[in-house]
Amino acid sequence: MRVVTIPCLKDNFAYLVIDGTTAAVVDPGEAAPVEAALAREGVTLAAIWATHHHADHVGGAAELMAARPGIDFVIGTHDAAKVPAATRQLEDGGEVTLGTLRARAIHNPGHTRGAISYVVDDAVFTGDTLFGAGCGRLFEGDAATMHASLAKLAALPPETRVYFGHEYTASNLAFAAAVEPDNVDVAARAEALVQAAGTASTPSTIALERATNPFLRSTAPDVVIAAMNRGVSGDAISVFGAIRAWKDAFRA
Ligand SMILES: [Zn+2]
């Protein structure tokens, strides 16, 4: 498997997942940069894999499909009603193939009801559920739902590469440092990001997210204290909810 990152729109990432000369595109927010990447890589598009129904993740699908009648357009079952062009729905654990590759869906509701991540080999494509040092907003789910969804992703092998849906890592790390000022891994990640300025911060790894992402750290002592200082009890879901609400209002 090869993965090619395609910046789209303002700060979105689409990805080509390539097996030989065949590719799937994850979250084509617009068609033109995907077409350019396909031409550059010399590969044929066989499928569209969407993580959720938002327009900045599926906006390029119609144009890509019009040029290639019959290709698969995959989305999570509970988002499918909002994307009538989708040809295939995946439940939790459902699979699609691309050549010799197998992509397995993890249903991770919270950002949207039907949000899914795709696990392919040692990579996971998380859309707007898990970001670099952050997570998506709770548009269609509550804190308990999103907390459970993120726990599923955090349980993937630590070396799993995390390909996320937006370049938000720098501002997310500023928030992470506000939550855990003494977290040396957060500080090191922020410094590494500065050193790599101008390059995309995707992918990260599950290990790095577990060490630096406050939304995967609802039981870390300093995160619990930061949440309790905002008036909630110390259980993991209340902590997660308080940190999420804090981030919604946070300006670095
Ligand atoms: Zn979204």
C-alpha cells in the first residue's frame, strides 16, 4: 500500500490509497486536486471511501464518479441517507477491498451519526473523528458516544499511522498545552511541528495521539484535574465532555 496526501479546500486532506496501479480516494472534498494526484501517480481510481457525510469530505465525489461510471462510493450506513450518490454502506466491522488491500470500517459516531474510520494495513483514515492532537466537534452525538468512538481508535496498535481529515494540529497542540502544561510529549510534538513548518502534519500514530491528544487522555491525572477545575466530576466521560466544551470556546 502507498498513501498519497492531497491537500483540498482550505485545510482538508484527501488521500489516495494505492495498490499497484489502482487507487481509492478517501474524503475527496473537491475533484480537481484528486484528478491531478491520480495523473501524477499514474493510477486509476476504483473507489471513493468517505468517512462521513459533510460536504468538505464528499464534495468532489459526483465529479469523480461522472468521469468513471460504476465506481464504488462507500459511506457509513447511518450517514448514507444524506449522501444519495453513495453506492455502498458499511456497518461497524464491514469491509471493502481494493486490489489486494482490505479496508475495515470502525463505526465511530459523534461528529456524525454514521462516521466511520477505515483501517487498511497499518494505517487508519479517521476523517473528522480523530485529528492530530484533537477530535471533531460533537455535531450528532454526545460526549459518551464520542468518548467510546475515540476509545475504539485508541485501541488500535500503537504503531498504526493516523491519517486525519484536517490540518488543525498546530492549534490543537496549543490547546493540548493549555490542558496539560507539563506534558513533555505535547511540548516536543509542538516543537517538531515548528521545525517541519510548511509540511503536512499527517500522518501521526496512535502512540503519539495517546501521548499528546487530550481527547484520548480523559484518565490522565492532569487532564482530570483540569476538567474538575472546570466544575465536573472526575469520571472519564465527564472529563472528556468538559475538555471538548473547553476546546469549543478556546482561542490560542
Ligand atoms: Zn466533518
